Amino acid sequence: MMVHVNGTRPVTVGLIGAGVMGADHARLLSGSVAGARVGGVCDVDEARARWVVAATGARALSDPFRLIADEDIDAVLVASSDATHEEYVLAAIAAGKPVLCEKPLAPSVEGCQRIVDAETAYGSRLVTVGFMRRYDPGYLELKRALDDAVVGAPLVLHCVHRNPANTPGQPSAAVITNSAVHELDVSRWLLGDEIVEATVHTPRPAAAAAGTADPQPLGRVADRSPVDVHQEPRVAAVAAVTVSPSSCTPSHVCDPRFRWSDH
């Protein structure tokens, strides 16, 4: 067993899903995060699991629910396929273990609500979703500038994001749930407001992306800045998230663009 210099053992994390994101989490937990170690790895692809096990010294487990229940596992990291997220997160909550879940939290709104309800019933916050941009130095600098009114009141927020690689022919909805969801989160965080309305326009599928369409979400967010009591609250608009056809390729599948402005 690894032991800290202060005599306490490190937080032992159980990893479910050893794909691109899972393997990267394992690398960081093993080499960059002080006070943490990977203690167990589970993946439907046993070869991937063995690769992470060899790199981290963790144990390989074939059953994700056994991994969650294992007494040596202090916390759980879910980086498996989207459809499995809900059941694993619910199992972690039932076991009373903190869980970091890659987005999406669940494939449906109903699934997300079940997780929120389970955590509320447990009585303590256990679940974190992998929205890492809130911790990125560049985003933190921008957040401070907005909060301190260094550049005045924000009128337009334009976000662009591309993935280095992606599987051709992914479901069009995944462009939102796995990519544009970062912009949805960071927009709420940067502006300190909630999105109150959303619409998705779906154009023709992109041939370069093997049939993946280019969903363009449009949304509105209520502006919470002080207003006169006789005045209707101002509303800011977001338009749009786009995935340009030129970037809908296996190497560049996502180019979401958000624009926020006064309504």
C-alpha cells in the first residue's frame, strides 16, 4: 500500500472505462495528482484494461459494480460509454462514494434527474461532472475579468472548439452531448446566468463526417443585472452552435460557435 508522508494512505480511485479519456485520467491520477492512485480498472475491452493496469499498477476487475463496491476503492471515475453512466453513478451514490463522471451525466434528462434525486436523498454531494474548463487558467482569467467588469458588461460570447479526432458517423446528438455541452456549461458559468430557452436546428448530414449532421442549438439566457421595477428584464440571446462541414471529418468533427448578444 502506498502511504503519504503524513501517514495517511492516498485516495484510491476505481476507473470504469479505459478508452481515450479513461486512460488519460489514469495517467494523470498516477503521475500528476498528489495523494491519489488508481486502484482498480474495468473495461469491456480487456486489452485496454490490461494496458492501463500495466501502466498504473492497479488491479483489473471484470465487473464494474464489484469495482464500485470494493472496500479498497475510495472514489469512482466513470469514463465508459454514455449509455452506462447513469447506472454506474447511481451505484456509486448507493455505496456512498464520490464519483467523477465524464459528460454526459446520463443520456436523457430523466436519467440526470434520477441521479440528482438519488444524491439529494443521500444527503451529501458526491457527484461531479467532467467540466474541466472551469479550472483552466485561461478561462479563470476571463472569468475574473468579467466578474470585475474589466471589459464592461458582456454582450457577445463566441466560443470555438474542435476535437483532434473522432469516429466517423457518430450520432448527431453526440455533437451536442459530448462537445457543445462544454460551451453550454462554460457560458452559464462565465455569465452567471441560466439558459431559459433552447432550440436545435438540424441541417443535412455532412458527407465528410459519414452522415453526422451539423446540429445548431440556439438559446436564450435571462440577464440578472439590476433593472428598474417598471422595466421588463433584458434577455441575452445565444446563436448559434455550429459544426462547419469542413470540420466534420474524422480529424476535426466539432466546431461549436456561441454568440451572446442583447435581445
